[in-house]
Amino acid sequence: MVRFLKILGLLTLISVSNVTFSQTSQISIRFIGNCGLYLTDGVAIIYIDFPYKSGSHNYMEYDLSELDSVKGNPIFISGDTEHAETIASLKDIDWAFVPVWLLMDANEKGVKLRDVSKMFAVYHIGPGDDITIDENEQRIKLLNKQGEIITIPY
């Protein structure tokens, strides 16, 4: 019995130390699917999901975007924004999470997004969409596989 209690105590100590040291100095953003994101800094957790393109299924149309700073890192979450001009006015963002149609709109209108964000994560990619990026383009990450994780150090 004494041996069992010692082993249980040791396992408890290991578990507590793992929880204590599991907080890292990074923001983890996991792609859930479609346009769902799970953000955490090891303490706070935020789920984000914009399920449809604005106006889909005869619902109201809106232009929803969010620019936040998480641990000092500016992150833009486009939501259902359809117009490239919405994001084009911003500068010095660390990560911009945008739907594919926003980038298509920018391309069609000649709106330059290069100075807007250091990195772009593209979501809302349909299973039949054939989207490719230049293999030398390191600033764009296609979110097309569930569970993909982006980490942002702070």
C-alpha cells in the first residue's frame, strides 16, 4: 500500500509539473475546418467560426471583420468580408486570416495586399476548389487540412 501511494504521489507531481510548464510563449491557431479556428495562448481559448459567405441561403448580408492584438501580435480575421478594400487599408498585421474570395477580389481589382500582413492564412476553401500558390510564396498558407496548426511566438 505504501508503494502504491508513493507511485500515485510521483504521478501526481509529474502531472502537475506538466500542466504548469505546458504554457508556452506562443499563440497556437488550429484550423478546425471551413472557416473555424481555435486560438489559444495556453490560458485563454477562443473559437471562431463564420459558417457561410455573407448573403448565402438568403440570409442578411454583412461585412464582418475583426482586427485584434493577441499578446501584442496584430491578427486580422476577415470573417465574411467580401471586399478587398476592407483589408487593404490596414498595415503591419502579423497574420491575416482571409477567405479565398477576398484574395480573388483583390486580384480582380488590382488591390495590392503585400504591405498589409506579414503572413496570410487562406480558409473557406471548398473540396472542389483548385487553388494553388507559387511554391516560392512563403507568406501564404492554405488552410485546407483539418487540424493544421499555425504558431505565433510572442
